[in-house]
Amino acid sequence: MIRSWWRGLQARRENAALERRAIPDDLWKRTLVRYPFLQRRAPADAAELRRLTSLFLDRKEFSCTGGLRLTDAMAVAIAAQATLPVLRLGLDRYDCFVGIVVHPDAMVARRSQQDEDGVVHEYDETLAGEAMEGGPVTLSWPDVRRAGHSAAQGYNVVIHEFAHVLDMASGAANGVPALPPDLPLQLWQHTLSREYEIFMQRVDQGQPTVLDPYGAHAEEEFFAVASESFFVDPLRMQKEHPDLYGVFCRFYRQNPAVDQPPTRRP
Ligand SMILES: [Zn+2]
């Protein structure tokens, strides 16, 4: 009795949110044209993507820095891309944070690193985005805006940062998100580590790679860049990393290569 009352309340809340955050048809169509990797989906998935995008907009708080003004088109573009990885996992995976901060350009973060001799080196790192534990997620708007074009290089800053959110939701960022019961932890770790080693060798040898060489920094970065490619350039990712592609299909419960035609390199 209590459970059915609770479900009814949840459904009413969700319907109210969908009404509050309804995305106009023309804005949704423009978003799909600008980011083609969003639209190559079966009709049921396409409808679910739009529904979850509205709910995402209702649950998250957007803010801008540097005089940038947030438009509906920007918020929908970010929300739709962020929703894609959790299309079958559910928005609850993102409950661990609320804020999204949009920057007018790439960000520069001051970093320091200690070398083997104990000497601390300071340097600047340019970031297109950053996901902090507990939030917020920060994004460079020019990088988000270019996502339709940069898909051919497997690059997508929103998916990258939200892959980190999924990873961090299960504890430390280590490339191991909360896995479904039918995907053994050992299989995930073994596959990810093996593919990461092969990838690092290719990067070290200066060989071309489908995945962004940035992924060679650490296993959690490898998971994030591989997730980008999985969603926006799935056929080439599947060809170069078939085993990794297979475990990603089981984790994300999607098979983007089936729905998506090959992307053209500019
Ligand atoms: Zn990263």
C-alpha cells in the first residue's frame, strides 16, 4: 500500500517536472541536427533520451562564469549529451551532484607534481572540463558546442566528464563504475587494464590511436576517453578495442555501433 502510494507520488512529480521542463520541438530538432550522434537511435530510445533530458534539466542547476549567458539551447545541448550514457542506467546515477558550471573558454588549472628527487614542479593545465567529487561539473562551452564536429575524432567533453561522475559515484575515480550484477568486476578490471596497457604502448610509440592519447594519463582517464569514443565514434572504437567495446555494451546496456552509421573524418 505504502509502496504504491510512493510510486504514484513519484510519477506525479515526474510528470510535473516533464511539463515544467518540456523541450520545444524546434529546439529538440536543432539539438539533434547539431549533435548527430544523439539522433541515430531507435524511436523508443530517442523518446527516452528527450524525456530524461527534461528530467535532467529539472534536477540540475546551471550557472555560467566570465559573462557567459546561458541559453535554453546551451542547457539542452549539455543535458542531452550528459543523458546519453545513462539512457539505460537511469538518471539516479547522477544524484551525487547538482551544479553544472559553464565557462566561456577552456580553463587553466595550476598543478604541482613531485618528481623522483622530491622536487615539486608547478605547471598550468588547460582543461575543457572537470568533474569534482560531489560536484560541480565544469565545462568549456566552445568545446561542448564543437561536439558535433569533433565526434569524428571520438572527442566529447560532456560524455568524458559524466563518465568520471559515473566512476566517482562508486567511490574513488579508478575506472571502475558501479557494475551491474551480470558483469563480473574481474572481467571489467582485466579487460580495462589489458586494453589500457596496449593503448599506452601505442601512445608511447607515437602510433595513431582511435582514442584520445590523453587517456594514457591514468586508467580512469582511459575509461573516460573510451566512453567518449563509444558513444560518438562507436564503429572505430569497436574495431580497435573489440573486447573493451563488448564490456562497455554490457555496462552501459547500449550498442551504439548497431544504430550509428560510420562518422566521416573531416
Ligand atoms: Zn578526465
